[in-house]
Amino acid sequence: MSADISPLLPETGPVSFEFFPPKTAEGAVKLRAVRQTLYARRPEFCSVTYGAGGSTQEGTFTTVREILAEGMDAASHFSCVGATRASVRAQLQELRAMGVRRLVALRGDLPSGYGIGGEFSYASDLVEFIRAETGDAFRIEVAAYPEVHPQARSPQADLQAFAAKAKAGADSAITQYFYSADAYFRFVDEALALGIEIPIVPGVMPITSSTQLLRFSDACGAEIPRWIRLRLQAFGDDVESIRAFGLDVVTDLCEQLAAGGAPGLHLYTMNQATAPLALLDRLGHGA
């Protein structure tokens, strides 16, 4: 899409990026270069994921420290399954001392082979505890699932769980990725009908690999529309065609979201810069 028509595109609003903590020294070096490239797009903040049961806590906190030192606002993912109030209190103190002012509060997953345990059953319990312990020290983001959390008993139960997080003190929400704008707008409307008015920012996953996308989606419950699955399958191992098709699909999705009033975009980068940059170029989100 040429630059001369980009002003006609709907305004995408603030953009944020998500990274995961690298597992190797080489990965850390590569991620630093990726971040510097993406910072040119002036993100509102960058979030860092947190492994099951806090398994990546050290890597998460290290990456968060680096982002803060680079002059960017960093949001640490923070999960509570298997945690105690004492352990969460200590981690909150550590994050405050680091200069973190934004959290993505999640229930999280336990590592394989562990029982439920812990003193928190739901993310809303964690949000309530953070607010009680720290007041307004943190801006709290929570998760939202326009296509219903895979473990929810029903769509209505999932919506009520989201409402509980908002009422416990969440400032805003970031969604699981999806490829149906209708699913997002329906979820927003249903939340508004319950009196939930916090911003719900759509999470966006660029499409660069069909096998990766299908694996992630099967694991997290994100729906891949049949027409997209069939097109990806038809491309076989043609990586360039997959990426070009994926860019068209996700650009169209983001334009629909922006036109419908979505408050911003949260891009799942997979620690890569190429696909997010290509998407932002298409959307006219300036370099």
C-alpha cells in the first residue's frame, strides 16, 4: 500500500508489542536488536510473557529491566496459579523497586505434573490482591477472550469472569489473538452491556508460518477461519506466499478494528521485527 494513501486509513491508535524472555544468550542479543528496531514505531509499552508457574520469572524480570533501561515502558506478565500471598507480595515489591508501573495480571498455567495449589483461584483474585497491596502503583492489564477461553464452562461464564477482573480493579484488557473482527466487537458490546467500560485492546498475531499458527491456535483455543486454514494449506511450503497472504489478512483485520473504534493494537511479535514492521507499514503507522 503506497504511502500517499495512508492518511485515508483509519487511525490505529496506540501500538504495543509483546516479547517472550529468550532462553539463550544468542536469543537475548537478537531480541535487543529486534526491540531497537521496533522502538522506532513509538510503542506505548512493551510486555514480557511469564512461563507456566512462573518458570521464566528470572528471564522475564531480566528482559523487563532491559526494556526499562532502554527508556521504554515495560509491562511484566504476572501469574498467580500455585502462588501464595507472601510470594506475590514479594514479587510485587521487587517489580516496584525495578521501576515497573504496568502489569499484565493473569491466572496463568501450572507446569505439567503439578497440582493446583496456591492461594489464588482466579485472575480476579490476583487483581484484587494487587490493588489492596499497592493501590494505584500499577496499571493493571488483564486478558480477554473474544472467542471464549478454552477452559470456560460457557461463553456467559467467561464473560462473567472477565467482568470480575474489571470490577476487581483492572485498568484495561488485552485480548487473545483472533481473525474475526465480529468476534471482537461482539465481545466488547457484551462487556458494555454488563457495565464494563475499560478499554479492550485487540491482540494481533501476524501470520508468518502456517504450522506455527495452527499449533499455537490449537493450544490456546484461537479460531482459525476455515477459509484461512484452506488457503494456508494450499500454499504448502511456499513461505513467501504464506507471508504475503498473512499480511493481507491481518492488515484487513486491523483496518476493520480501527474503523470500528478499537482503542489500539497489541502485537504478538514472537521476538521478530519483520512481520510487525510490515503490518505497521501497511497500516500507515509511521516510522
